[in-house]
Amino acid sequence: MKLPREIIESRRRAVREALNYISDGMVVGLGSGTTMRLFVEELASYIKASRISISVVPSSYDIMIYALGLGLHIIDPMGLYEIDIAFDGADEVDAKLNLLKGGGAALTREKIIDSMSRKTIIIVDYTKLVDKLCTRKPLPVEVAPPALSYVSRRLKEIVECRDVKVRQGAGKVGPIVTDNGFFIIDLYPKNPIEPDDVERVSTKINMIPGVLENGLFPRKLVDTVIVGFPDRVEVLKAR
Ligand code: A5P
């Protein structure tokens, strides 16, 4: 889907602001998605122009291949127990800076990278701001294939739903298969999720056997949200 120019420019403005958090020698976690692709492009130019040395830890094959193509130095997270700083996008950001993620099905590895990082900076354009999560987008849940029906039923007990759908692939028949070999269930809640309820709902979902992770990122995972507008940038502090 082609994004309007105004949105791309708003995101690029936020991405450039985010580069101020980078310094020489850092190990940098990378989320996934179109905003992160912009970030990787700007980061690659910044590294060249300022002659600093940066290594990146990707959260998906997509962002890894993109970063490799731009000559960035990649580190696999398996050998690390901490990352200096992570940059990530989001599908929605609520009034208390909780996030909804997983529109690109990279939620589990993103949550791992964001949790491993000493600081997590979220980069979004202004259209991602909402009062409550799941206002516009469904809640993705990554599920082991044998548990598909069981998890679908249990999810409906936790969140009152309008619909529960198994996400289908593009360029592939049947469900999408994540980088972890799992499926994605998209949950459409009847009502958006109250900011003070995000952590509780997330914890409950993750306790269902067969669930790998879900797309609710409680604000405690976030340090700063940088929001790009057509004419300015706003920097919001979560802690
Ligand atoms: C990937 O699974 C997601 O969590 C992305 O971070 C999120 O969907 C934001 O993507 P865009 O930058 O493409 O909007």
C-alpha cells in the first residue's frame, strides 16, 4: 500500500529526531515495518556521514535483509543479553503510551529486542495516536499451529470480541507463517482496551498454552515516543 506523502514526511521528521539518540559504538535494536525501513535508510546515511561504528540487532528477516542491503553490521540477538538502545514503530499508541504492535507479524521478536534494550524509542507519525488501543486495528496474537482452535476459543473468554480471524498470507495460500514458524490470530475487541487494562490483558493472553506472544506492549517497555507531524516533532516521555 502506497502511503500519502504527508505521512512519509512526518515519519521521516520523527526518524531524524531519533538519530540524536545514537552515539559511536552502540549496539542498536531494530523493530520492523515501513517506519523502521525509513529509520534504517537514515541510519545508514548518518553512519557514513559521521564515520561512527554501529551494530544493529534486527527483529525480523525483513529488516535484517533491508539493513544488510544498506551495508549495516548485523548482530544476532542470541549471543547478547543486553542492547544499548532499540528503535521501533507501532500500529497504535494510547494516551498512556502503551503500544499496539504486530501489523507486520514481527511482534514477538520486537518484544524481545525492546525488552533487552536499556532504552526503547518508538517512532510514529501522528495518525498512530489514539485514546485507547484497538480503536482501529485488531490485536495480533502469535500462536503455535496445533493450538489454533483452542487459543481462539480461550481468547474470546478474555476479551469480548466482534471477530477472531487467522491472518492470511499474501503471495502464499493459507495462513501467514511468522519468522518463528507460528500463525497469527487477529482479535477484534468489541470495545477498545482501557490504558490501565493493557498490562493485565497482555499477561492473561500470554498465559494461554500455545500463545507465544501478543501485540500489546505495556508502557513499561517504552522510554520515549517520537511523533512526527507534517510541521513538527513531539517527544513524549513514558518514564
Ligand atoms: C511489525 O510487526 C509491527 O509491530 C510494526 O512495528 C508496526 O506494524 C508499525 O509498522 P509501520 O511502521 O509499517 O506502520
